[in-house]
Amino acid sequence: MLQGYKQPGQTDCCLIDEEFRGVKKLSSGTVLVIGGVAAGTKAAAKARRENPGLKIVVITKDRHVSYAGCGLPYYIGGIVQEEKELLVRQPEDFLLDHDIEIITGQEAVRIIPGEKAVMVKDLTTGELQKFFYDKLVLATGASPFIPSIKGKELANIFTVRAISDAAAVKRLLAGRNIQDAVVIGGGMIGLEVAENLSRLGVKTTLIELSPQILPSYDLDVALYVQNYLREKGLSILTGTAVTGFEDNGRGEVGAVLTGAGPVKADLAVLSIGVRPNVDLARECGIQLGPTGAIAVNKMMETSIKDIYAAGDCAENINLITGRPVWYPMGSTANKTGRVTGINVSAKENKDSLEGVLGTSIIKLFELNVAKTGLTEREAGKLGYDPETVLVPVPDRAHYYPGNRLIITKLVADRKSRRLLGGQIYGEGAVDKPVDILATAITLEASVDQLAKLDLAYAPPFSPAMSSTIVAANVMINKLAGKFKGTSPLSLKEKLAAGAVLVDVRTAEEYFVRAIPGSINIPLRELALHAGSLDKNKEIILACKVGLRSYTAFLKLKSFGFNNLSILEGGITAYPFETE
Amino acid sequence: MLQGYKQPGQTDCCLIDEEFRGVKKLSSGTVLVIGGVAAGTKAAAKARRENPGLKIVVITKDRHVSYAGCGLPYYIGGIVQEEKELLVRQPEDFLLDHDIEIITGQEAVRIIPGEKAVMVKDLTTGELQKFFYDKLVLATGASPFIPSIKGKELANIFTVRAISDAAAVKRLLAGRNIQDAVVIGGGMIGLEVAENLSRLGVKTTLIELSPQILPSYDLDVALYVQNYLREKGLSILTGTAVTGFEDNGRGEVGAVLTGAGPVKADLAVLSIGVRPNVDLARECGIQLGPTGAIAVNKMMETSIKDIYAAGDCAENINLITGRPVWYPMGSTANKTGRVTGINVSAKENKDSLEGVLGTSIIKLFELNVAKTGLTEREAGKLGYDPETVLVPVPDRAHYYPGNRLIITKLVADRKSRRLLGGQIYGEGAVDKPVDILATAITLEASVDQLAKLDLAYAPPFSPAMSSTIVAANVMINKLAGKFKGTSPLSLKEKLAAGAVLVDVRTAEEYFVRAIPGSINIPLRELALHAGSLDKNKEIILACKVGLRSYTAFLKLKSFGFNNLSILEGGITAYPFETE
């Protein structure tokens, strides 16, 4: 019989003993894990691989374990077709393959550090039991935040966190003629759900309280995405508060009430954000961090000995700033779960996670959007002296079929020349450059080093000068004062103040699409027409991506123009409607 | 009139004067560039942007400038449909947009450093002229190596270096019923050409002298690619010398003669490799490096003052070893061209390229293959103590449609734990991880840092634990002695010596595909059947990717087995025929 961890009256691991019969098992301790999704099961499985003699038990409220929460929007949208595809493993798999007992339908209600025990309630029987541990892992995750607004208890209002949530949305969509949906919250999950609903043919409105969707991105990027999504047929209301839900007369949501009036909704999804599940930790005296998540050191140890926290319930350190942050990401959950699994089982060679960058990525229709490190706004707030560039470059050789422009926004510190962050967006492959930037930032690269990376080049994969390298070169030029940029965000204001926007593309290109308020002087006619431009006015040069406007900038400068700038990212990155 | 650089009797830049009328041009020097493809035009354009007052002249033998040489195989295969798509710019574009004069059909025949002049022969008239320079840029590129073998002058034998070469191949394919093609040389270009010919329906044989295709890759990787290409219908003969070409009786190639007998060929492509074009440099006393290419310092300066070399004719430094190497890559040509363009025009703030990694990538049918840094073989030769892992991981979430396994081979130094190199291959996205590795190697990352990168995760782009992170974790486990690996290359030998190969996948998986000589004991039956295994024999465990065999390894170890190892990369990376 293995070391006991429960009060009598329940089956124990005889199956495991059966499987391992004849083999001496070391009872070097019991690891109890609370939570069975990413971090919890990762910690358990890794602890097992590190130490075959441990007793490892996972308790979870849910029926499912180890499921792919990030796949739920795609399950709603039918891209992932079967619920079972999202289930990485079943509880019995852990038992049979890893000698890990997973007990579902159990809620941890109190941690008693003095006894090294956890009071656990069986959600079926209501019975309370005490589980003892040598090492305890909190992997309690996060829960959707549900604001206290009128009508939130109406039917057909959902959150999307568990498989059962997504299944409920799917059932409603399958069983009823849902015409209008409202998604509340313009973060990653909200956008993914809105996109998937929209692709299913449901008229979808996205409502966001703050002035922009994707609040963790810079405004110029968010506006670009917003403009794209509107062109795809999504209604987007930003800066709009949801005040309640209207009953359709049958106890179901009929409309979402907002500061801008009611929005018809047969289905509403609340995706305002998630909050770390920290009640258990707080109540037993475990310290929380400034973000509200559980404070941990780099080894994922909480403030109480032998209690670890991993995954979405735990705080992280931002690698660049060294400050506590809370980025509840599946990738981080796996990493912190693994570190925890090693540390609860290893006596020496403990593992640690130095920090994270807040790297994120999202696919919305054909648009891909990613970021890593600091945004321009964050860098400014944190006291850096940030310089930025906005550079569109094709993701493959310009002649290779299927190539698409992607826009790279780099943020660097003027003084140290260190790369601080990047945001990359476009219909092409943005996952590659964002990972290059994440790697570079982690290893404290300067923009000069970035520009000289020996990246893989062949026409199906990259232009000879990859987007990362071109963007770094543009940054180097800008830091050297070789040109001045105008952000598309300040364009309207500058034009109102008398600046002249000169589009130097060809007449044909200009005819197809142009920025309101611009005039067209093709690059090759610039010398001819330069005399007609007023040297006393600010002249902003624009082209498709920025290269021709740089040439035009240098030409006009040589002609004696001094009040010059380039529209950053050209018409490609322009985040408003064009003509 | 601008500063003269020619003897009298030719038109000068009056057009430019016309365009820039009224503007004072500084004649601060003349930059003369020899070569008009990637590095030459890049150097010229960058020099212009740095300094509007320079006189910049490019001379080239070819009719085309600034063309995409790397796109030629795709032009042959019809993926790139029009010749003009490969032409980035025309000579007149440089004149009109950048005030750079490009003179085509001119061959530089002698450099006279004492006079700072170059003797140039007009290839149409045969006339010789002297061009003077303040700074000279050699961007003479590289040429295909053509061995002196019998019949090489027959018709329908091609190299693929210039647009005219590819056009000639296309004309032959269009005009004649070409059934059999032979490509000689299994490097990147040879493989790309063979793939494109094969996709066009031509029965194609690839002949390579050395024992493997892709000689710059490790053997296990090359064999995998070879196995894949054979399954796609390509005939591949390695370790086979070409001794001559047979006349079909009409002055055309009819067969390629090899040490293994004749191979029928209506078309032959010689792609044995390229050699740097260094005659001009050598003859005027410019020092060549140990690789045979022009020796340059990090600022691309040759041994003679005011003469620079960039692109394929110049040597590089390997960033890891600090030793001279020669990697003629389009990406490097662009970088060295840019550095040169800055340095021929800037008085201060000179630019430099510290070195390269030999990063390369190739697409062959649906298979993508990439490498960066040192191979296992190179690392061993250079005195490192290399450890390697071979790890298949899906390129996206396992439940996201279209995900594919990619195999990561990492090479790290046991002592320093520094990442030395990576080779990545599979039908999924390998360009992203190879660029992550290239970035990490450049910034001297350890495998421990690699495992903790905060890479972008969302189901359409990556699994929660990306391939790079999983491979780094496996490397960390291996460096810690947690498991022993067996390379697929040594498997046959080990089996012959009495080792037992135990495949721990399910019976269903084993039924579909198995490694010759293996036995099947599914993981869940291992405890039951462990007693039937001989503890005195070496037991090699295999599964699909390596995870279940790691679990099996730990189980058998706990059962007292000591002579255990895991088949690296499982059946996924197995580079030979399966049953």
C-alpha cells in the first residue's frame, strides 16, 4: 500500500500497484495538485518523469482535464469539429501511463498549511475529505469576470472558458435561428469568438469599453485591426459601456443595453477578461502580488513553504522591466507547470523561469496580429525613451505566389538602442517574426544586432531581406536622424494644421486607393513639381510601404526642404478608411 | 557637368541634370561598382541614400540587373510564371529613381589600383575604356563550376545561374517532348531544379558525387530528405561520379555517363556548385582568403585601400567559430551590399557585418528543410563536445487543421551548454523555428535560455509548447543524463549486434507502419511484458515522436533495466524505408 493521502473509505491506487507489481516504489512524498488543465497536468506529468517514486494526485472541479482552452473559439466556429479533439488526455490516461491519480468533481475548499492538508469537497456527494500533501501545487487557473449588471442571469448569455461553455454556444447555434450576436470585450478571446460567430454567418457586434480593441496593443495597430474587421462585416463599438441585458420576453437575452443604445442579440458572449482564481490561496495566507495573482518566485514557490503556484493563477515577472505582471497564457502555463513539476520532485537542480514578455498572437479571418515585449505606450510610461518604426515588407519573395505584406512596428530605446518590443500584423506570416523578436528581446539584442541576423532565405519563405531585418534597418536610419516619421495617428491633426500630404506613388496606384486629403506627385515627377510645394509648410511624404517616400524625402531635402517627414508604414499601414 | 569618370565620347548624365535642374550636386567622389545583381545594386542604392552627392556607376556584363537568382528554379517549374517577375528593377529605374548609372554589356578586365581605375571592355564593340573611381566595389558574384568532362559542350546541358539559363531550359521543355532529365549535384539549387522538373512531369534523376545529398547537412537529415524525395518519384544516385555525356546523335545530350552506368537524359542540368568570381581581384593583387573567395574585413574592405567586396565573391566569417567561410547566399549578399554602400559613402559611423551562420532553407515538394549554425559533424570536427537531439513536434496545435510534424535536430556543446546549431525538417513550417535558432545562436543563447523563450502561442500558429521549446527541454534532459539516445543511423548496426528494438506504440499504429526488425509492446502493456525482455541485451525504445518511449525508458529503468536507450525522433524521423 502506498503512502496514504486520504481518509479511509475510498479506493486507492491498487490499479497502479497492479501495473507496477514486483517493482519497489519509493514513497518519497505526495504531490497534491489542485487544478487539472494545462499547468496542473503538466506539473504532475513532469513530476512523475522526474521521480517514479512520488505519489501524485490531481484534484479538479471539472469533469474534463488537460483540455485545450485556447481551442474553444475554433470549436464554436467549427474549425475544430469534435469536442474530443480538444481533450488532450483523459483522467484514466494519467493513471495508466503515468501513475497519476486524477480525481474529478472535487473542489478544494480550504488549505491548512499547518497540517499540510487540503479540505476537499466532493461535488457529487457534498462530502468533505482531508487530503495531505508533502508538496502542494496550486493550478487553480482563472475565471471569466462577470460584471454585476442587470439581466446577466438571462438565458443565452455565455462565457467561453470551459468546454461546456463552448458546447452550450454550439448547441444554441445548432438548435435555433440565431441572427444577431453580441460579444462583449475586445481582447483576444472576445475577438476570436466574434470572428468565429461572424464566419458562421451570424451578424456579430463587438462591444469594448476602452477606446480600442486589443487593449494590450498600441492604438495604431488596434485601429488597423478594427478597420480590417469592419471591412469583414463585424460591427465594432469601442468606448462603449454595457449597462445591462434586455429580456426577449422568454427569459432569454434579446438585446444588449449600452451607453450608445440597445444592440439586438439572440446570443451574448461575455469576454471582458479573466481574473486569477486566488481565493484558496488568499484565505490560507499565501501572499498575492500587485497584479492580484499569486506571488511566486522564479521557482514558482509561493510565500508558504512547500506550496507552489503555476499557470493562470500565478503572477509572472516581465523580463524587460523586472516587474510583476500577469499574462494568463497557455504557453506560460505549460512552462510554469513544467518548472513546478521539476521543483516539487527534485532535491537539487531546481528549475526556474526568469520571466515572460507578454508575447501574444491572434488570427482574425486572414489577418494575423502578434506582439512581444513592450508597446510604445508601455515603454513611454516606464520611462524609456522609445523610438518606433512601422514597416511593411512582404513575408516571402515578392515574386513567389501567395506572398503578403506584413507590417512590423518596432519599439526600441533611443539611448541603449535595445529592442524593447514589436507588434506585427498583416495577412502574411507574423508568427515567425514575432518569435524572432521575442528571442532577440530575451537575449537583450540591440537593433543593430537585429539588422544583421542570418535568417533563413529562400523565395517560398522570405524575401532576401526579411521583414525583421528591413524594420531594424529603418529603425537604425531613424535613430541616426536620417528621416523623420509621422504616425498615421497624428496625420489628420497635422493636415488640419496645414501640413501637405504628398503621395509619391504612381498615378495608377493613387487612382486605386488614396488617403483622404493627399495630393499625388509621383516620385519620378517630384523634381519637376517640387517648385510648386511650399517650403514653409510641413510636407508629409507617403507611398505604399515607405521606401519611395524615403527616396522622396532625401530628394526634397537635397532641394532645400527642411520641414519634411514620412508617413510611417505608408498607405499599407494606414488604419483608417481610404478613398 | 558632373565629375568625369570616362574617356570622352559617350553620353553622360544629362538626363539626371535635367531631372535635378536647379539643384547643386556635390561631386564628393565616384563610386564604381562591378556587378549588377544583388550585392552590387544594393551597395549602389544604399550609397545613394547615404550621400546624394556621390557619382555612382555600376557596370555589368549581363543584360539584366537586380534579378532574383534564387527564383530561377521556380521559374523553370512555372511557379513563377513570368521572367519579368524576377526582375526587381531595370537599369533605367536606377537612373530615374536613384541617379545611379548602370552600364550593361561591359566587362571589367583589369583593375589598376595605382591609378584607381578599371579597364572595361564593351562587349558589343570590343572597345576598351578606363573608368576611374574613388571607391571601388567588387560584386562580381559566383559562377557555376563546370567540370572538364567529355561531352560537356553538347546541346541541352545547362547550368542555372542567370535568367537566360532558366529561359533556355524553359524553351527546351516547351518545344520538345523531354522525358528524362538528369540533375548533377545534390546541393540546394540542384535539388530545387530537380523538384521543379519532376513536378512538371519529367522523369528526373539526381546524381551526387558525395555519399549524401545536401552535403552541408548532417547525414540523418539528408537521408530523411532523400527517402522523402524517392517516395515522391525522384531517382537519386549518391556516391556516384559523372564521367561524361553521351551524344544522342544530333549533337545533343542523350545520356549522362556515370560510374554506375549511363542514365538516359534529354536534358541535363549541371549544378555541382558555384565558385566565387575572383580573377579580377586576384590579378590586381587583392588578397584571397582560405576559402578562395576575396578576403574582407568586417567593413567589407579588401586588402587594397578603397576597394571593397560584397556578395558572393567575398568571404564571410562564421559567427560561432570566428573562422573564414564562404556561404554564397542572397540574404548575405544583400547585407554585405548594404554595409558596403554605407562604408563607401560614410566618413564616420561605418557599418560592419560580424559574421554569418550559414543559415539555409529549401522547399522540396511539401517538405521543408532548414539549418543554421553548426551541424553535428562540423561541431565534432571543430573540437566541440556536441550533444544532439532529434525531436518531432507539430507545428501548430495538434487539433488545429493542417498541423504537421516537424523534426528539430539541435546541436549543443556539452560543456558550455551553448546552442551550436539546428536542422529542422518536415512538411510543416520550419522557417520559423530555424530563425528562432539563428537568433538564439547569434546572441549566444544556452539551451536553458532557449527552453524558456516566451514564443507566440495560439492554436493556428503553434502548440502551447512550441517545437523549439520541446526540443530544448529534451536536450536539457539528455545533458542531465535522464535518458540515452540511439541515432537512427546506428540502429541497424546495433540490431545486428543483438540489440532489441521495442516499439511502444499501440498495436494499431504498429500495424500501419513499423521499423524493420522491431517488436511491438504497447506502453500500457510494458509492465506486463517487461519480464519477457532480456536485461542483458540493449533495449532500444521507439514510438512516434519520443515521448512515449521516454515514459517507457523511465518505467523499464525503474524495473531494473540498465542497458536502455530511446530511438531518437521515433519512427517520424526514421530516414529509411519502413514496413
